[in-house]
Amino acid sequence: MYYSFKIQTTRQRLQEAMRTVVVMQMPADHSEDEISIATKRMVSDAKEIEAVCMTLRVQGCDEGRFIECLQTMTAEHVFVKLSQASPGDLVNARQFRDSESF
């Protein structure tokens, strides 16, 4: 698989994206208000949510274990820049850092 993925974001948006993934994985455990907010964030924070999910997948966490894997994850763990030159090549990944500008 060949891909390139890069976003500019903030720690707060990544934290919101991680919370959104948790709510959407286990909606029965959350209030209607939390689900409503998460649903809105799926549009407004779509790139951040995709970055969180892609990070989990690249680290070998299948979707059924997202909540478990997110328990030890912080915004600094999220990959905000991923690239692969061609199929079969190594994936280059850069994690979020407040002090860095992409």
C-alpha cells in the first residue's frame, strides 16, 4: 500500500479525536450529549480522527481493540505525518509534537 498523510493540528483537537473514537466504539456507554458531540466532531475533526485510527492500525491494534489501545495513548503518540515511497517500502511516520511545525 502506498500513501502519504499529513495534517496540521493541535493537541486539543487530537485529544478530542481520541475521545470521539472511544464514544463511537462504545456508544451504549455514553450519554446522548456525548454521542451528539462525537457525531459533530466526525465532520469537524475528521482528519484528526483518521490520524488517530491510522496510528492505531499502524501500531498493530485492530479496530476491536481501539478502546484498549487508546487507554495508554496521548496526543504525542498520534502520527500526523505518514508516508511510503512505494508499495513494500518502509513507512515513515512522525508523531505530533507541540513545538514542531509541519
